[in-house]
Amino acid sequence: MLRRTSLWFCLPLFAACSGKPAAANEDALRAPLGLESVQLVTAADNPLTLEKAELGKQLFFDARLSGTGKMSCSSCHLPEQAFTDGKAVSTKDSGKDNTRNSPTMYNTGYHDRLYWDGREKTLESNVLAAWKGQIGGKPEEVATKLTAIAGYKTAFQAAFKADPNESTIVQALSSFLRSLRSGDSAYDRFQAGQKDALNETQQKGMALFLGKAACMTCHMPPLFTDRLYHNVGIGMKAEKPDIGAAAKNAFDDEKKTGAFKTPTLRDISKTAPYFHDGGTKTLAEAVQIMASGGLDNPHKDPLLADRKLSAEEQAQLVAFLEALTGNQKFVAPVLPN
């Protein structure tokens, strides 16, 4: 069972669970500027706590979770690149390539369904599938390994009152991902009243975004995604196109052929290359594709249209999108030995 949970409602819970001063918990888990009103999607059996999030942070960077012991979750989700990896598609622990681009992990806790095609209905199921499929994790073996590490055993007991196992490892990782939220961008500061936060070009770009370019039809603030699935034509001319959300293990709906989740535009300047196939190298190119109405194919979403933007207007849009870069500080964890 999933539920949307307001972080402000849960702050007293963090203090009660952690045994630490409430202020410390609020600083660590408070929603950033611009996202205060948005509710996280949480699991009823996995309430978010500081202990779980901090433990999940360690696990996210620990290669001991992988099959070879050489790859961690962070291998494909680098903090300095807004938790993407800068590649068209990442390489799995097995050495094989993925078929889709690694998306940002920022604000993933706000989504009802996960993966580009929406096939996973909870963050926990997404984490488990990626753990096994991407980094080749074997839950029972990893749990035994972590239990033998004093620092992890203590941390799991503090967070779950239980030793490491498949469920607690997945819940800790999911908690960390829910804590990864990007806001406090120049755009957010402008909206909060700091009128010099956006320069003239960025303000013109924002006007285009909200008006003539109609970007906000699918990239609705404050998350800058509608969390829905659209066919924009990317990859549809391939010999065997990726059918995306139409797949049986996703929505099993032919009408969604070639449709993929609307990506968030927050931190978009850090997450190149773009689209589900990672085939578009620059933000300017991605804007040009979308402003011209996407790529024609029989399943293209009718919401897309050529907005007749000049080169100057497209550049203004790019400038605005760059103003959606968050102001998050991230410090990598120290791993238990």
C-alpha cells in the first residue's frame, strides 16, 4: 500500500525515532525550497526516518551489494551529475549494456510508478529489481556479508530493530532515495520573491515555458513533470522500436506504444545525454526537438506541436532550464569495514 505523505506531518516522527534533536532531523529531511507543498509517496510498512535514510546512503555507495563486489548503485548515479552517469546507457555488473538511460534519482520519491516505462509500482520494488538486475545483487549472500560487519549490524538494529535482510536492505535504500530531493534553484528563489534570482534572458525563457512554448503542459511545476507517459517520437524509427509503457510488464496498453515517463526538468543541465535512449547529447538539441513538436510517428502524442520558436527563443528556454539546477549539498558517506 502506497500513500502520499507530507514531510511536515512526519517531522515529529523523525525526532521520536532517531533519539536526536528535532532540528538535526529537520535539516536532514526537510523539503527544499520549492517542494514544501509536494507530498512524498511512501510505503505504509516503511515510514521514512533519518536512521533508514543514512543507512541507505551507505548502502547506495557500497560495492559489496553487487554480484562482483565492484559496482554500487552510485556507479550509475553520480552525485555530481544529479545522480545520473553521463552515458547514453550504463553498463551492468555483468558487463552487458542497459537499453535505457540512467535517470536522475533526485525527487524520485514523489513518483507513483518507476522506471522509464512505469513498470514498477513502488519504489521498493524498483530498488529490488535494480539491485538484482543492474548490479547483480544476491540478497541472501549480501545480507550475510553485511551482518558480519559490526557497523552495519549496529546501524540496521538502530533503523529496523533487525539484522540485514532483503527487506530491510531494500527499505533502507528506498528511504535514502526518498531523501534525495532537489529544489532551492534560482527559479525557486525567484518564485519566493528574490526577483534578481533570474536574469532577463531566464525570465524571458520562463515566459516562453509557461506560454508560447507550452512546456508546462507536461512539465508542470514544482516537480516539472506530470508523472505521465508520452510518445515524443524518440527511437521510433529504429528497426525494432522500444515500445515503452505499452509493454505487458508495464501498462499493457497498445495506446502507450513508444510512450515514456515525462522526465523532470529539475537539474536538467547536469543530466545529459537526454531522453530514454540517451541519444541526444545537448540540452539545446533536446529543446529543439521538443519545441518543433517531437519526432513524427503513428503513436506521437497529440499534445506535441511545432511551437515555431526562433533560435533566440530556444536559447532563452535553455537559459531558463539551467535555472532549475538545485542547490543541494551532498557529502559521500563513510562505509563500515
